[in-house]
Amino acid sequence: EVQLLESGGGLVQPGGSLRLSCAASGFTFSSYVMSWVRQAPGKGLEWVSAISGSGGSTFYADSVKGRFTISRDNSTNTLYLQMNSLRAEDTALYYCAKCQRGFDAFDIWGQGTMVPVSS
Amino acid sequence: QSALTQPASVSGSPRQSITISCTGTSSDIGGYDLVSWYQQHPGKAPKLMIYEDNQRPSGVSNRFSGSKSGNTASLTISGLQAEDEAHYYCCSYAGRSTFVFGGGTKLTVL
């Protein structure tokens, strides 16, 4: 079964850091672009970041550029999101998502991990 | 990276058809054949319903269809059913390996 399982969320103070993980199973992880998408409470979806299958290319939304770093370990089928200098507006449920083909659409989603940023 | 524009809400009666619009620019919707649509029920992860403007993943009902004209994409749901009540989000590739989502539309089945 194709599955994505996020972990690492939790309460963090403004200015703090957190690393999210996403464990993938059921597909050839290294063959696919992977992304993080977030959803603030009661709000819509926002694309955050993407990484190529090899991990050699990374891409970010302007709202997180310079603060967040996406990475992957294809030997353990794990996707990461290192979040630094967190702000209240980063409070959201963070989803890990698999791209179906290149950069076309997100066909598999995890259940999300919540990151509240508050003092 | 401005969000795509969707109506906040739409409604329809069972067995009717509804259409949700999604307006962008020539830099996203109008520039690529890479619009996707997602259904999200409360407390659940989004589910892919349409990809590449008008393609339906296996397992998605043929009551769901996608189309595009210029900078505006549309999702049509025919033969509305109670289980279709959910939020719907459009998404487009926006160049340079980035994506942009719409603000979401709440569908109410009356």
C-alpha cells in the first residue's frame, strides 16, 4: 500500500526551529518529486516546498524561502522539512505529498503533522 | 505567487450539476496544462480528483470533470450526491518548479 506518514510536529516558540519527517512506503521513493503543503487552521492549502527525486534540486514558496530547507534520504525513503525562524503565521497542519509525474499533481498525501507556533 | 481565485462557496441539490471556477494568470493556469483539483472532507487529507486540466485518476467517479479556457479552469460535478459535500481546491503549476493553490470552495449539497 502506498503510504506517507508525517511526524515531528509540536508546539514551538516564535523564532524557534523544528524538523518534520515523512516516511514513505509502497512506491519507488527516489523516482518521484516530493512536496510539503500546509494548511493553517480553518484556511486553504498552501504549497511550501518541493524536491527532485535525486534531492539535487529544491524549490520554495516565497513565504518560506531562506527559513525552511527541504531534503530527502532515498536510502531510508524519508522526506524532511527543516523549519527555522518560525513565525506565528507558520502555524499549520503540514502535509507531505507525492507528485504523480514530474510537477503535475499531488496524487498521494499523508495525514499531516500539526505545527503551532506560539509563545 | 498569488493564490488562484475560487468562489468561497457553491451549492446545489442532489442530482443537479455544479461548476467551480478557478482563475489565475498566463503565468500559471494559462501557461501550462497542469491544473489539478482536490477534494477535502473535514479532518481529512486532500484527495486528487482531476489532474492535467481534465484527466481523472482511476477510482474517481466520472461525475467529476475538468476543463480550462484561457486563464480560468473549471471543475464540474454532475449528479450531485450528499457525499460530494466538501471543500474543493484547484492548483496549478506556476513555472520554475513551483505550485499555487486556490483559496478553496465549500460545496454544500442542499
